[in-house]
Amino acid sequence: MARVAIVTGGTRGIGAAISIALQAQGRTVVANYAGNDAKAQAFADETGIAVARFDVGDHQAVLDGVAAIVAAHGPVDIVVNNAGITRDAVLHKMSFDDWNEVMRINLGGCFNLAKATFPGMRERGWGRIVNIGSINGQAGQYGQVNYAAAKSGIHGFTKALAQEGAKFGVTVNAIAPGYIDTDMVAAVPAPVLEKIVAKIPVGRLGQAEEIARGVAFLTSEEGGFVTGSTMSINGGQHMY
Ligand code: CAA
């Protein structure tokens, strides 16, 4: 039977490319989304991928959402924690809400999904968790103390949980994307983005599919010896 994969934020941007790549690998994919029913339904109609609405930052909603997925599709063997938001502002203009929402969703989401799925993976002796970090969690970014802290936290979370999963056949890895051609990056003011792209040695933004290929490798059957690692896919912008 096909292994079941959940991709959070899986109907748009990098997440949509990941859902499609895992489906192409023969997984039964459920793409989670937070609010945009119309876009999610369009994605489901186009790809045949099931969609599930819940807020990854809401602990109980995640437990209930995952329980419904298990009831419909079977145990979850693969989780890709991709859902994330930005609330960019320099610190002196950043509100506590800007800080808290980014921590709650970007970092809290990883904990919530892991709580709902890791114990089962551990019991069954096989699992794959991939957390989507960011170049900005590795290098920092002006105007992103919230996002950089959450993404940096994801890298620590990954290495800690990898140690807990290793002897149970559960790998936990991170991917740190650079600037990828998505709505999130399109929201960066054009003059700022131009300066950022000028610093990317490969000379362009990345494509969502270039991140998805990394996820497909890390979640593959053959990926069992790779754990606790961070794969940087950033066009050479930060060599780490
Ligand atoms: N380094 C140094 N100085 C910078 C800077 C930078 N990267 N960015 C802006 N500044 C400076 C400006 O030059 C300006 O200086 P002066 O006042 O001396 O002219 C000052 O900061 C204020 O800049 P803004 O006018 O832009 O101020 P603002 O308050 O309107 O906006 C900001 C500040 C929110 C940080 C805005 O510049 C911005 O959105 N920057 C982009 C941040 C970014 O890269 N976000 C990534 C989003 S994509 C993502 O996160 C995905 C991923 O994982 C990669």
C-alpha cells in the first residue's frame, strides 16, 4: 500500500510542488492548507491530491486534522512541514503579534505535526519528516527577526528530533531554501528583491520544483542514512 504523506501548506507555492513530487513518487498525498478554500479546491481538482484544512499553529486542530487523515487514508509515514508565513518589519516597528504569529505557525507547526505523527512512525519503525527552513534562518535577514528566529529554530528542532528518531527508522531532515519564485518572495519590495537577486551566484530565483526534488530524495526509501542534515538549495547565496 502507498505510504501516506502530509504536506503542510501543500496547495500553493513550494508546498504545491512538493505535493506533486511526492504524488509522482507513488505516495498518497494529503495537502494541508490554512484558509483559501477556492485555491485548495482548484489544486485538488487539477492534481487529484486530497486537501485538508487546518491551522498548523493550533495544536488541537492539528491533532484532529491528522486523526481525520489517518481515518480516511491510513497511518502517516511522511510529513513535510512546509507551511509558513512572513510578517516582515524592522524590530522597532514589529508588533508582538507579528512575532508571535510567525513563531506559532512556522515553528509551532513543526512541533504540532510531529506530536501528531512521530509516535506512530516510531512504533511502526519507519518515518520521514522534512522541515522547510530558510536561508534566512541560517544567515539572518534585515527586517525578519521573527522569521529568522523561527526558521533557525526549525534547524535546531530537526537535529534534536533526528536523534530521537534514528534508532526507530525515522529520519528528520531540513531543507533551507534560498529565494524561490513564489508569492511570498514576490511580496518583497522590488528594489529590495533586485539587490537580493544580484547576490545570488547562480543569477536567478529558484523554482519550487528545485526544492521539491530535494524533499523527494529525503523522503525516499533509499534516504534512510540521511538524518539530522540540512540541505541548502539557494543558488549559492549562502554556502553553509
Ligand atoms: N540591509 C541593510 N539595510 C537595509 C536592508 C538590508 N537588507 N533592507 C532595508 N534596509 C534599509 C533601507 O536601505 C532603509 O535605509 P535608509 O532609511 O537609510 O534609507 C531602511 O532600511 C528602511 O528600509 P525600508 O524603506 O524598506 O523600510 P520599511 O520599514 O518600509 O521596510 C523591510 C523594511 C520590511 C525590512 C523591507 O525592506 C523588506 O520587506 N525587506 C525584505 C525582507 C526580506 O528579504 N524578506 C524575505 C521574504 S521571503 C522569505 O522570507 C522566504 C525565504 O525563506 C527566503
